Amino acid sequence: MSEEEKKYDRGSALSIFGSDRKEDFMALVFALIIAFAVYVAY
């Protein structure tokens, strides 16, 4: 098994973002917005 086959595929083909870093950052931002909304609501 070569190095290319061992690499873990994160499903980048399904991503709407060009890079994983931008996708992770946007997920963090959305999570913080949701957490803040829940905090304010309750």
C-alpha cells in the first residue's frame, strides 16, 4: 500500500470551500454563533 492510498480522505470533493482550513474555520464560527444564540435564548 502506497502513501497515497494511506492518506485519509476527508471528503473534500463534497466541500463548498476550497481549503480544509477555511471549512474548519467556518464550522467553528457557526458553532460559536449557535452556542451564543442558545446562551441568549435561555
